[in-house]
Amino acid sequence: MFHDIQVNYPDEPEPLCYAAINVCIAAQSLPDWVEATLVKRQRRGGPKFNKAAFKALVAQELPTQAVCEAIANTAKHANLRQSGWPGGEVRLIWYEGDEDIPPGYVLEHFSKDPDRCSVAVSSFDALCSGWWRVLEKMQMTEDAPAMPKWRQRQVRRTFGQALDDALAGNLASEAAFAT
């Protein structure tokens, strides 16, 4: 959702900020949900859950997790607690745009090093795929990540019958995608 708002509505700061907070709250909750599931699995005779190893895996695989936890805690407590992302800062910056990029707001994360920043849309996308890798390592997935139904509907509205025909192997319709 954040990605779509950033890309499709870059001139709307409020939805962008609220979506970012939602991403961070969900990311902050994921370790607790995974831990609860793995503890239940252990109680049912599954492998022993090692909380320290899990935390180390999350820290190693998900550098943006600490950013999200700091943002979520700030949203919850109305003040920044300097743990996990000391010196971190979020900025909503207006860019005028040019012939390649439309004007709009961009949410950026800055660390202690002022030259290091990440664009939230990229770091949140990486966080999502990183969490999928963590869940795979914890044997908590069954299949490859599927495109969500809402995204499938969006793609279908955009490409319509030509997409259906191309996926079905109808060569005549595949010409519609040729450039």
C-alpha cells in the first residue's frame, strides 16, 4: 500500500505518512507474531525455539527493522526512544521533479551519518522481501510469495484481455505487448 501511495499520489503527504506508520507498526509486530507461532510449534513437539538466534537473524537480514521499530514506538509513545536506531530521523521532502520524475513528496530515512539516507519506498520494499526470506528460513512458508489479489485485479484492469491471452500462450495477443 505504501508503495502505491508513494508512486501514484506523491503530492499527498498525509496518506503517505499514515501508510508509512502502518508499515512500521506491522513490521514491529511481526517478530512477536513469529515468536508466538514458533513457541506454539515447540510446545507441540516441534523444534526448540531459540529467541536469541531469531533476534540475531532478524537484525542480520532486516536492517530496516530497527528503523520501523523506532518509528512505531515513536508513534505509540509520542517521543523517540533512542534504541535500535540512534540518531535516526525521518524526513518528508518535497522534490520539484523534472522531465523524468514528477514532483512530489518523498519519505526518507536518515541515520547518524548525514550522507547515508534511504528512500522509504525502497527500504520498505526490501523489508517486505527480507521478511519473506526470514519466514522461509524459519520454515513458516509453503509457497512462493503470490501477488496479492488486489494487485492481480490492478494488473488485469490495466492490461485486460491481452494479459489473459498472453498468459494462456495466445501468440496473436502477445503482439499487443511487442514494442
